[in-house]
Amino acid sequence: MTEPELRLRRILLALDAGGAVPSALSLAVTIASRFGGQLEALLLAQAELTRAAEFPFASEVSLLFGLERPLNAPIMRRSLQTLSARVQSMMTQLADPARIPWSLQVTERRQWEGLLAAPGEGSLLVLTHAGHHVLASLAPAPGGLYLLHDDSPAGQLARALAVALEPQCAHTRWSDPGDAGLSPAADVPEVARLLADLRRLRPGILILPAARYREIEGVLRPLIARLECTVLLVG
């Protein structure tokens, strides 16, 4: 593959309270320092859970141990404030020396889902395996890198990013970039081939246009979780 010009406008990273915050930030900072763009971190608040905690009878049950404990809204809010301060400190340590412009915002999950629906041209969204697994650098990933691209502007940018990271990466080109009507069913030939490739190659990084991800998210997301694969979505 030849490498078209690569420009990133912004890198968006969702951070979950239970996720791998330091390594996720490290990856996003590495991308921003290499390919430009403003780093925008979104700390996802569990707004519904916090509202539920206002009820005196609210409680949560540990799936691991089966233990029940009451939900406490003030404690949850203080915990989020503590995490926000921790993330801000880490972003200062990681991004400021590289002179990367950055921002941190506490937001609800639905705003992140809105960004997935319309990320904007030149945007890169970093998704991690259930918020718990992310590569700490852009070194060749275990299992390598896999690219799904098309002829759309986002597809061309995805290809440029993949070539810059791993010139000989495995890749699949989907035709008809304007077609948003691909069925999400796993038995659609193009989707089936993609899933088979991912199961066989087990890539550490998957790069694809955000629009393509939305088309097949339902069948792709469970496999990504099993593979513990970092996903880079290009807007």
C-alpha cells in the first residue's frame, strides 16, 4: 500500500473509571505526538447509576462475589472527582512535555455514543477492550495490525494511519464507501470474511472508518472483546 498524506485534527479517548487509564492515555499521547491533533479525553460518568443511588433502597451486587452493598451518591461523586483530578495530573505529565494541546471533560456515556455516530472529519476515536485493555505504545502489536478501509475520505485516512504504523499490515478493502446499507448480520460475505480474518490473525490493533464500525458494531464488538483488541476509528 502507498501512503497518502496523514493529518489528524483531534484524538478522542473515552476513559472509564474501571479502565486502564494510564496506558490508554499513553497510547493517545503517542498518537497525538506523532500525527498531530488535539487530545480530548472524556471521563465517562455513570450518570444513571449516580441518580439511582439517590434512592434509599438502591444497592449493587458484585458479579464476582455475589456481595450486596448500598449505593452512596456522595461517595460516588467524590470518587469521580478524585479520578478526574488523577487523570488531569497524568495528562499534564504526559502531554505537556510533548506540547500537545489537550482537554479533559467529565461527561455521560450518551455523549461518547454521539461522537461515535458523528466523529467529524480528521478525528480519531480510541476504543479499548471493555475499557480494560489497551496497548501502551505504537510498537508492533502482538498479532499485528489489521486495517479495514474503503475509498471514502475516512477510509483513506485510516489507510494512511495503518501504513505509518505497520506498512505491511493485513488489510481488507470494502467497495462502495457511500453504502451505509450493509446488513450487520455475520453471514453477509464481506462481514463474514472480516470476522474470519480477525479470528485467525488475532490483531492487537484494528483500524477502520467510524462509519464502517457503526454498520457492523453489533457483530464486531463481542469479537473485539474476546481478542482484547485496541480499535482506532477514523472520522
